[in-house]
Amino acid sequence: MQSTSSPVRITASEGENQPERTPELAALYRGFESELLIPLWTEIGDLMPSAPRSKALPHLWRWERLLPMAERAGELVPVGRGGERRAIALANPGLGGRPFATPTLWAAIQYLNPGEDAPVHRHTQNAFRFVVEGEGVWTVVNGDPVAMRRGDFLPQAGWNWHGHHNITDHPMAWIDGLDIPFQYFTDSTFFEFGPDEVETREAPERSRSERLWAHPGLRPLTHLEPAPATPLLAYRWEHTDRALAEQLALEAEGYHATIEPGHAAVRFTNPTTGGDIMPTMRTEFHRLAPDTATAPVREVGSSVYQVFDGTGEVTVADVSWQVSRGDLFVVPSWQPLTVTTDRGLDLFRFSDTPIAERLHLHRTHTPEDNR
Amino acid sequence: MQSTSSPVRITASEGENQPERTPELAALYRGFESELLIPLWTEIGDLMPSAPRSKALPHLWRWERLLPMAERAGELVPVGRGGERRAIALANPGLGGRPFATPTLWAAIQYLNPGEDAPVHRHTQNAFRFVVEGEGVWTVVNGDPVAMRRGDFLPQAGWNWHGHHNITDHPMAWIDGLDIPFQYFTDSTFFEFGPDEVETREAPERSRSERLWAHPGLRPLTHLEPAPATPLLAYRWEHTDRALAEQLALEAEGYHATIEPGHAAVRFTNPTTGGDIMPTMRTEFHRLAPDTATAPVREVGSSVYQVFDGTGEVTVADVSWQVSRGDLFVVPSWQPLTVTTDRGLDLFRFSDTPIAERLHLHRTHTPEDNR
Amino acid sequence: MQSTSSPVRITASEGENQPERTPELAALYRGFESELLIPLWTEIGDLMPSAPRSKALPHLWRWERLLPMAERAGELVPVGRGGERRAIALANPGLGGRPFATPTLWAAIQYLNPGEDAPVHRHTQNAFRFVVEGEGVWTVVNGDPVAMRRGDFLPQAGWNWHGHHNITDHPMAWIDGLDIPFQYFTDSTFFEFGPDEVETREAPERSRSERLWAHPGLRPLTHLEPAPATPLLAYRWEHTDRALAEQLALEAEGYHATIEPGHAAVRFTNPTTGGDIMPTMRTEFHRLAPDTATAPVREVGSSVYQVFDGTGEVTVADVSWQVSRGDLFVVPSWQPLTVTTDRGLDLFRFSDTPIAERLHLHRTHTPEDNR
Amino acid sequence: MQSTSSPVRITASEGENQPERTPELAALYRGFESELLIPLWTEIGDLMPSAPRSKALPHLWRWERLLPMAERAGELVPVGRGGERRAIALANPGLGGRPFATPTLWAAIQYLNPGEDAPVHRHTQNAFRFVVEGEGVWTVVNGDPVAMRRGDFLPQAGWNWHGHHNITDHPMAWIDGLDIPFQYFTDSTFFEFGPDEVETREAPERSRSERLWAHPGLRPLTHLEPAPATPLLAYRWEHTDRALAEQLALEAEGYHATIEPGHAAVRFTNPTTGGDIMPTMRTEFHRLAPDTATAPVREVGSSVYQVFDGTGEVTVADVSWQVSRGDLFVVPSWQPLTVTTDRGLDLFRFSDTPIAERLHLHRTHTPEDNR
């Protein structure tokens, strides 16, 4: 059963700003509890802090420890209808042992053995895949087979049918990002099963979506309405890499092209609107040139980063990590983030920022704001 | 301290769709736990149901029991800096004993004694007040004093300074609605203290915001940009009542003016956009003529209703209540709602629907959808 | 007949910036003419001036001369199918003898005798009526009868069926504003005939559109989509007058409510969007307190003003007029406008500004821009 | 001089729907004329037709006759400050001998000799260049040099500084499209002179704008606001050609990718919005496979087409032409257009459709609408 009635307990001690706990007040509080009522004055410190105090903690998951777990799951756990995916999620240590990387975001490693199919389904959760290494799996979205290769970003918005199959003789792992916690919390999730196997074994280099949409600034006249999520199912590494390299080259030539010295960045966008690829998630790629240090930034909303290449040091609030390829880390809302690198660093990022932006709750704070 | 590290525990029994719990699998699960990982396949049933299964429960709070609690708090609990407001919140019995009416919405009764001031503050939480009975308090928003009287709806969007003061010799109670749980969950809340007393003791019939904005279809040339939230600080009962009466009169004359037979309804809107009064909350007023029964409706997102006048029977999923003036009830996401009345019923409603709509997660289901 | 082939003639003299008119060049120009070609270099001075130089001239039409013309037309010219309306248009003296008040706007006085019907039709042209004096005509829009009285503004967007009938025993005159020249120039006009008489002889105080829509900030749940033009068919003088009076009162109390000292102004808006009442026309009402002088303003786009009440002096570029009730004047694009009044002045204004705004061509210039 | 007062003359004969021309009516009409008034009833047939009847005529300009004119101008007419451009405009034979291809659009051939500079200026008119053959000119937009080559589309929105220079030893011609007639008519044009020579002699393969923006679906984080016009200054033929070829290939594979059988089409879009490249002009490229015939289409608004490659037969209303490379033709508003081809045809198109769309005046009519 999904819900059970839970008792209300008013725990306020006789602390700061609290009325004295007289017998009369204690009786009133017992009355509140029996009527399912809770006063604001005992809760306001937790509920309405002066700035966001996320329960989520900054945390790092090492790729070198994550990948063997996925490989072992590949040996022990079949993939099929019911479990649906061999996906293993990051559980933020501040979020009560739930499979939530942040309060709103799910991040998992998914693993598919040679010849396996992850069965077709659809759900309202928005999803994407990002490939830090390997290739050989095609994700089939509404019947369109999309190759997955290192560096590719593969968005797949809510309520599209999709399954995956591995056509090679080696396993493949990648990262899934979804808004599962957000939709779980807001009670907006729907789910439907499709066929147990993907509709097509075709394995083309380029999906049909790319053939229609991956031409810069060009839009097919068959699709002229703004779409809530991107119709382009693959953003290839070749393009991302070139865009970032050009920004650093333009900076070196003296033009404004980077967001700060040595820091190139692109956002993956919906070509029908120029906005985020999905209503609830933002995805970006950041490249730091060697010997770059970013200025600290705070932002409302939470992010998950994966190191795509290079090495560096990441500091979130008062925690620091040395990071390298495949490592994943979480930046909770309003925690300051700084990244430094000697030899250069490529970072994939996803965040829930569109939620805050669309609801006029977004704020950001950079050192410039202090001037 | 706000966050503490919590253990991960994989609780999946050897049930449906689960791999057999071999010693190897048990070891793998222990490895997951130590690495802060949780598989999808043990959690998918809870996380990704075929339709929303809210933990929130349908529940009714009786005004006749709520008001005496507030009156007693008026005797025992001072209002002032720190506790900020003498507000007592509805705690949904499915939500773990937290002061959340629904997963996203806060609903509370607030009570102010003669001569009292609720101190000035501002917060990112969007808020409103609705008055089911009484008068005599002025809420002062950014220095503009706004009278509160029976039937009035008083929106007050995030980050505006506001305080309340009671200028009469009798206490007054009203309902506060806020998006506290949503902002708490998404870590987007900011809060600042203002003066301990409201800036002005003026008590005009009409606020300055009404004098500028409450003219149908007319906009002052001093304010031409779309505002994220309504600049109109009071929607008076006189207008709401007349709009509803006109809809029923037009229906009686044979014109399309009601959403179903005998069911008139208006939405409170932002005159600068025609959209909802705030980015996260929708507010409406519904009037059922005598001998009216509404068709069942399901909607993604949660609502809180307050009975303004009349009597009727409300059914949410498999729970039914006889309701009368002041009663408050909760409709969780996707639970079907039906209302019937013999003698007529006036209902104030607030919901989190703009969140789902702006994020393309909204769905609704009415009997027509089955045809 | 719609089109005839016209000869091309290159008229450039041997003037400034022109190449010398050698025999070879003359031969080339004759070649251009025979091939239907015209060079930029002979035309650029006219086509691409440093700032707009409208062919339209500032001009004033006196109500005391306009109204008798309309009355005489009421005696001599029947109203009926074919001619459609007894409307007499202002012909700007700079616009080639065409019935265009400005390059984009039509302004006419319409006159209806007791008992007459102006037959039902619809057209893509956006239209409105404004009543400077009199009453007794109902305009019937899609079957909804709308009373017309002094001070009322009655929008009626393109492609709605409409006719007028005079139910009294006295004639009535009013002003029609349309975007006829704009749609004529851009070839976007469609037109259809309806019945010869209006559908209903009902003459209610308030139209059904007002009963549904004229409640400040309230929207019927039957109509939730943004509409391209306002669904409210009458903006009553009582509301306009009060809104303007409140702005001047608030200014007197020390608050920011007027656009400059003594100058109150409201815009008529579409309650479904907060924007202009129609896609091509903006309508406003301005009230100048006694002893007020406005700062000069230039704006891209053209306007027509009608004096509703009071007296004053209007200056457009280097032309000045003393104006009083009913007088109409034209302000061409980018011509500076100044108005002064000793005894107070009420002005109705309509303009084509939404065209420039929606196409990112709008500019304005006020004395502040020079600082 | 910009404006002169013109006499008003009411020319209505005693025709259909006209009142009998009695002496009294004649006197009234003389009164109208002296007061600068014109009745609707004498003009309505011309002003308010049942469907658009453009004064513009369908017309074809042959490239083989146009280009020699431009070459001869290259010999006789210098390019420089004052005349600004060696551009020769199409003068629609229905538009009174003015240099207007359609009521709203300017289309010209521009010609630049080896080593010449077209001086820097900026204007509110939106502009673009399209290259049907040749190369060697760089257009410098706000200091960014943009190569021009066969098949390239080069947008350049209003109020950006720009000049052109030819770095080769051969002349180059191309097509300019602007909204000069529209801005002339609506009195919204501003113009400023810049330097006599372009700011840079650099001649890179790719402009800086392409290096920042021509990556499919990727957006630099330095530019996150929607821009009213495209920041991408060159849409290269290589991409356009591939997009069209892919559509025809997908169609051959059985997928929906063309707008009708054998008819591929892309729209050039603003990557910051997904909409048209400029507020007033739409630009598209159409490819007809061999043995294709398009269904007749009518649309509100006017278009200019240039044949980029191939041959075919074009029919506009009751006029037909055999067309080949470089030919330009005009389709007035609401005139039906059909194109057929045996050997295949590539067409560049520009139109004023965004004007009608943004002002809710757009309509289209295809054979499907008759079903």
C-alpha cells in the first residue's frame, strides 16, 4: 500500500524564540497532534532558512569503484521485463538512503551485456544517456535506432517509447540521468510497458532524428511547431568537442567566447526553441584549459557532474576531491563550487535549473555579485 | 546541523521480478550499500508506478475544530520576531508527520489578536491569504496596507516585504496558503527579517495596488512589463461573487458560461499576463448551484479546498465527507474528486498546477476522456 | 481592377552622390527601365533616411466641422448592403488623397439614424469604436449586443461578425478605428457578408462579454487559452474615468502612479494576455490635470488622438492647435508631440505601436534620453 | 522634401451600391473633399475585398538579363559613400514604378569589382545576402569577416554595422533581400554611416559567428538570452544541401520527412529561438526531386524566389514561366503557386510571412483545405 497514516509529533524544545512549555501549552500541542496540526513557530527554523540548506551532501563516486559494481551486476542480475534496466543509482548520503543523487535528480550507471535487450517502455520521467567510454549499444526511441559512443549525449524526453540493445560482443556501460526524484515527489509519474525487445536491429551510424535535425540553424518544414523537448536524439562528441575547442581558440585570438578565462562551455539545446533540451533538466559541457581555476559560483538548484577527461580538483563548500575520468560528483543547491586543473579538464554537467527558472525561483551568486 | 549521512539499505525481498537472492547477489548488494548505490530493479515499483500514487492521503479538517485550536493558541502563544506568525498548519497524515497539507503545499490557519502585529519579513515562498470569516486585519505589503475581509483573496508573491496588524478590538483568523513544501524540497528558499512592526497604521478601504490595478482590462502606463506574479494585492469578494453569479445567470439564459451544468468557476489571474497569480500556485473559486453534482475529475498535482459557504458532499477516491463553512480538505494528485450539493456550495481552491503545467507534466482526466 | 503594369522611370538628377549622367549611364538607365530595374544609389535618400520621414502630415480635424458632414450624410446617403457603413474617413493630406489617417490607420466618423441597421459582416481588419458623445446604438458582435455610450471603448477584433442598430429616436455618431491601410498595404484582407439586419434587437445594459470578463483579475474557467485579441467587448467609461482619477489622487498623496507630473494614463488590454487589445492596434486614455505640460516624445509608429473632454494646446513638430471636445489629430511616426492644458484635458489615443513592437522596430525618444 | 499636401478627390461613379449622384450629394462630396474626408461607401470595393487582391503582379526577372546589367553598372557606376551600394533592385510592374519587388520586400542584385569596398553603414532594415554563383567577397558584420560562396545564405539583421570587400581579382554578384518597402511604408527606418572601408582585411574560411554558433543544438554559455534575430551570420551550402538530400533519402526509405512527395524543404532559423532568422523575413530552401509537381498553395504575404539550380516550370495564378539558374520571380499575396520539374529544381525563397504570423493575419490554403 502506498500511504500509511503517520503520527504528528511536535518536537520543539523550549529553545530560542519558543514560548515557555507550560502545562497549558503542552496540552495545546497534544491537541494539535490529535487534529493533525503543526505550528509554524516550532518549525520555521528548518522550513524557512535564510538561504537554501540542502539535506543533500556534496559527494563523489569514483568511476573505478562504480564500474566494477556494474560489471558484477552484469554477471549476477539479468535484465528484462519488470526490473526493466540494469541501472545502479547514486544514493546521496544526506537523502535518507533513497536512490536520489540530489533531491530532484537520479543518476545511474547502466550496463548491457553483448546481445542483451533492455525492454521497451515509456514514462513521464525525462531521461538522457551520456557515454563516458565505450560503444556498441543502440538506443531505439520510437523505432529510431540511435548509436551510443564515447562523448555522445542522448536526450530522451518523457513519454517516448525506448529500449536499448547491445549488438557487439563486448558489454557497454553509460550514465543515465532522470528527474525521477522530482516526479516522485510531485506525484506526476506515469509508466507503460512496450515490447520486450526493441523494434529494430538496424544499427545505422546516424539516427533519423539526426538526419532531420542535426544541421546547424536548419529546420525541416515538416516540423514547425515549438516542441517541449528536443527532437534531436543525439548530440555527437565531434560537434561538442569542436564547439569547445573553437571557444578556447577564439579566446586566444582575443575575442569574447568563454565564460571566464580558460573556461569554455556549451549548453545542449532544443533546436525548436533554443531552450533547454527538456522541461526539467539542463545539460552542459564544460572544458577547462590547462592551468585554469574557476571562480566560485553558487546557484539555486542541484547538479551532477561527470568527469569526461583530464584531471583536476573540485571543491564544493568545504569538501575537495581530486577527480579523473568517469568520476561523478554532486553539487547541492547554493553550495559554492570551484574547479581547478593543471592539465585540463572536460566536465559533463546536468542540473535541475529549468525547474527553478520556469518557476522564478532561480538565483545565482558569483564573485562579481560582491563587488 | 542540517544534513547527516544516512545508511543505504537495499530492502528488496525475493519477490516478483527480482533476481534470486543468492549469496553472490547478497554480497553485491552489500557492496552497493557501502558505495552508496541502489539498483533500479529493487525500487522501480515504488519509483515508477503506472500512474501517480501519492503518499498524501485525502483528508478533511473541520473548521469547528480548527478555529478553537487557533483561539487557544491566541491565548497561550505570543506572536513576534522568531516565530514570526501564529500560524497552525495542516499536516497530511500520509506525509510523515510534517506540516505539509500536500507534498508541495502548505495550508495554515493564522490568528491575530486585537492590536497585535505579525512582524515584517520576506521570503521566496509564494503566499496568499483567504478570509472565510471576519475582518479587521490589514496586511501591509511593501508599505501598502491591504484590508482583509470575508471572501477576499489576497495574493502575496515571493520576496515582498509583508506584515499584518489587527486594528480592531476583536481577533481575526484566516487561511494562509504557501508553497513551503515545494521550496523546501527543491532547496530554493531565502528569508529576510524586516522591522518588528508594520510600517504604517493606515487602514484604508482599498489598497494602493487596487487603486492602480483593479479596473477591468485597464493597465497603468507606469507598469507595462509582464510581472512574474500579480501586482494586484486584493481580489475582493464583491467581484468574485458577481462573476460567479453572472456565469450561472448566463447559463440560465442558455449561453455557455459554466464548466459543467450548475458549476460556475473563476480563476484568479495576474493582470499583466492573464496567467496564474503566482508561478507555483493556482487559485480558483467554484460555485455549485443547488442540486448540482460535478463529474469526477483526476488531475496531476495536488489541491487544497476550503468551503466558503453552503453545504455538500465531497468524495475523493473512496472517502466521502459532508462539508460546511470553513472546512478544509485535500485532494492528492490523480485522486478522483466529485462534489454534490443540495443547497448550493461555494468553494475556494488552491493547487500546485502551475508547476506541472510549466514543466509539461500536467494531465487531466474527465469522464469525457473515456468516450 | 486590381493591378496595372506601370512604367519604371529613374529620375535621379546629377546631384549629390550621383555618378555623372554620361550617355553611357543614360543608356544603362534606359536598360534598367526596360528590364524593370531601379538602382539603389538614385533612391537611397528617399528610401533609407537617417530617421523616419513620414509622408503623413500632422493634421487636425475639427469635430464641429466633422459632425455636420456626418449629419448631412445621414440625410442623403442610405446605409445598407454594399456600402455597409455610413462612415466618413479622415484623409491625411500627405497620403495622396487616400482615406488613410496615417500610413497604417483608418479613422472615421460613423453615423446611424434612428431605427437604422448597419448590416452584419466580418473582415480581417481589426476595428474598434470610441464614443465621444451620445448613446442609443447597440453593436452586435457574434450575436452579443453591446451598448455604446459616451466614453466607452468597444474593441472588435478581426473576423468577428458584427452589425450595429440604433434603437432610439435620435441619431448617434461615433469614431471607428481600423487597421485598413496596413492590411491593404500588406495584402492580408478578407471580407464576408452576413445578414442584412443584426441578429437580435435586445438592448441590455451590459453585454454577455462584460458579464463574463469585466471582473478585475478574474477569468472564467470556460476560457483559459490566451486569445490573440481581447474577448471583452466594452471598456466602460465609468472604469476608465475612475482609474485615471485614482492615478492623479495617488500622485497627490505622494506615490508613483502617473507617467509624468499631472499626466495619468491607462492602456486598454486583453485580459487573457495583459497585452494590447489587438495584434495591430494599441489604445490608451490619457488625462492631463489642469496646468500640465507634457514632455516632448517621439515614437516610431503613428497615432490618432481624439479629445474627449477639456481644452488644451497640442504641438506636433512645428504645428500647434488649440483643441477641444471631439477634435481629432494625427501624429506621424517620429514627430515630437507636446500637449499643454490650463483647464485639464482628456485624450483618447490609438496607434499602430504593436506592429513595430512585435517586429522589433519600435523606438521611443524622450527628453530623458538626452541626459 | 518628404511630404506634400495632396488633394482629396472622391471618384465613385454612380455604380453598384452607390447612392444616386444628386446635386445635394455632389455638394456633400465637395464638402468632404475640402475637409479632407472620404466616405467608406465609395472605397470599400477596393479597400476591403473578399480576399487579398495585391497590386503587385507575378513577374519573372531572367538572370541572363539581370547579370549583364549589373556588370555594365560595374563599369559605369562607382561604389562609395552616399550611394553606398552598387545594388539594382527589382521593380514590380504593379507597384507604380518603385523599386519594390513586392509591397513589403526589396530584392536586388549587388555587384562588387575586384578590390572594391562597399562602405560600412547600419540601418534598421533587416537584410540578407544569397549567393547563386561566385565567391571572393567577405561581408564584415560588426568586425566579423564572413566569406560568401555559392549556396551560402548570409543573414544580417537590422542595426548591425556592415560593409563588403572583394579580395579577389574577379567581380562578384549576389542577391540582397531586405524589408525596405515595409519599413518605408511603416516609417520605421533609421540609418547611420560608418567608416568608408571595412574594418578588417582578414578573409577566414569561417566567421567567428560560425565558430561560436554553427554546432547543431549547441549554444555557447556566453549568449543565453533569446535574440530577436539570428547571431549566426552564415548558413553554408554544405549543410543546406545535406539536409535536403537527407530528407529525400528518408522519404525514399519510407519515412515522413518531406512536405509533399518529392519536395524537401528547410527553413533557416535563429538558433536562440528556433524561429525565423529575423522579425520580418522568412527564408527557406526547397528542393524538388526530378519529376515532381507541387500542389497549389495560396498564402497571405508575398514571396520572392530565386532558382539556385535545375530547371522547371513555375505557375503563379494564370502566368507560367520556364525557369533556370538565377532567375527570380515574385509570388504576390494569395496568388496560387505551382512548380513542376522533370530534372529537379533547387529554389531559394524569402517572404514576409513573419509579419502576418506575428500580427495574426496569416492564412494558407492548400488542396487539402478543400476536402
